[in-house]
Amino acid sequence: MARVYNFNPGPAALPLPALQRCQAELLEYPGAGLSIMEMSHRSKEFEQVLADTQALFRKLMGLSDAYKILFLGGGASLQFTMIPMNFIPAGGSADYVVTGEWARRACKEANLVAKGRVAASSEDKQFSYLPAADALDLDPAAAYVHLTSNNTIFGTQWSTFPDVHGKPLVADMSSDILCRRTDFNRFSMIYAGAQKNLGPAGVTVIFLRDDFADTANKNLPTLLAYETHRKNNSLYNTPPVFAIYMIKLMLEWMENVGGLAAVEKTNQQKAELLYKTIDESGGFYRGTVRSDCRSWMNAPLRLSSEELETKFLSAAKKEGLVGLKGHRSVGGIRVSMYNAVSLEAIQVLTDFMKAFQKSH
């Protein structure tokens, strides 16, 4: 077996212990006599997987019992539509902080079904910074305030979240959920597509606080109403059984390495090592965002020419460093350092970066 160092932005790296556990249980889930992929979502075995996954989330996040934890299909992009459908009342609006492509799309989708108002944006400088917390133009009548905690394409991340003055705070945490400790209980709703920092593609996890959920529109198509999934514990229709199982293995791995405190420490070390290499390159490698807004999860960078970037990517692949190409909309290089990407992987990458700079 010759595994490469995986820096893909999503679907992304999974921890080897979780993959090995999956491999060992794939043909026969313990005590079930069949694979998890063949298992009924109504079986007692899967109900236990679901309960264990929810319990692990609560423990790792310090999440109160006021939240329902839901598992839905459609990716985070479906939530862009479901959230305004459920929570913006007729004639009302919600505030959106637009700090990247996914935040922009969330606001666009809100305006297809209701009214999404831009409370702040960093598009004027190609999303290279985050708006100051005290510069948000918040509407006191807004149904909620929506933000994207980490921007995978442009590489900014909220290190602290803005005060929204008592309004419900909704966050898309698809690309940095559980990367560090934070007060998750301050959010009325968190949602995250699993394929970046939680598990494989195919499931979106929603953390929905009861007081916010109780305000939802009750006159919606069945599967587009959060109330349907709250009442049925995500079992109204067939959930993505295998993807949920893999999230459980990912969370168990996080617990085994020391929980969010340990994960945070490693993520900080990875980010510091990479950005130090960039900053000390004398301009050979150039970051694309303001230094105080740098993401721990996604680090875009440029070289002096597209030709040199192509050489970098080719040479990196030969060294077993894959998934480093920047998003097609912006080009360049992008290093994704999700939870399952090891410190060793970043050390190997930065050694390669130094050697590449020396030879070019």
C-alpha cells in the first residue's frame, strides 16, 4: 500500500484508523451478519449508530440538550434554500454576511424564495479579508443572521464570531467544523456538509436549536420542512446510512486523540508551519488573504506565474502530494489542512516547498 498525502478540498482526507476500522467491519458489521451498506435504516443496529453519532457530537462540542442533530441529503447547498424557506416569514428578510463564494450563493438562494439582505461583504477586495465585527449593518427586524465560518476557495476564517445583538445566528461550518473549540451553543443553527471535515460525501449534519426550530414555517413540502426531520429523528426517509457510520468513526478517532483540545493544537501547528514557510519564502510563495484572516483549513497561495504553478503541482504529485490545485475560479495553489490531514503531511509539504523554491 502506497498512500499519498491528501490535500484535496473535498471530498477530503479521512484518518487512517477510521478507514481501517471501516475495512474491518465492511463485510460484516459486528453482530449484524451483513454490511453496514446493506443494513436497514430501521434496524436496531443502525439506530444505535445514529444515537452514538449524536452522542459523540454532543460530547465533543459541549452541545446542550436544546439541540436536535439531524442528518440530511442534498449537501450544504440544499440548506441555502431550506433555511430561508423555513425561517424567513412572509414579507420579512434575513441578514447575510458575504465573505466568499459559498456565502454569496447562500444569499442568492435566499433571494429566490424570500429576501436575503447583505449586511456586510468583502467582495470588493476579492474576499481577501473578513468584515470587522462592528461594521456589520444588521437589521433589527432580520429573521436571522447567516455567515460562513470558513471560506474554502479564498482562504479566510472567522477566529471569533461577531456579536449579532441577540438575533438568531446561523452558520455554514462545512469546511471547519470541529477544527477548534468554540461556544457552539451560541448558534441557533449550524450546518455542515460532511465531505470536508467530518466524513465522506453524501450527508449534511444540522444542529438545530429548539427555540429557533419552533419558529419555522409549518406550511412547506414535507421533506423541505425541518419539523419533519426533527419529529422523525432523521428517519422520515432513508438517510445516508454509510456516510453517517463513517462520521461516527471520524468522531471516535477525534475523541481517541484527545478531543477538540488536541485537534485544535494540531491544527494550529499545521497552519503555523505552512504560513511560516510562505512568509519566509521572500515572496516566492504569496498568500492571497490578509494575514489576520488566514484560515487554518484552506490556504490559497500563488507563485510568480501560472507556468511555475503548473510545474509545482506536477512535481508535488510525483512526490505523493496530491489535491493542491487551486479552485478553478481562482487558480493557483490551495493547501487544505482539514482535521484528518496530519502534521507529518504538512511537514513533508513544507520541506518540498523549500526544495522547489531552491531549485527554481
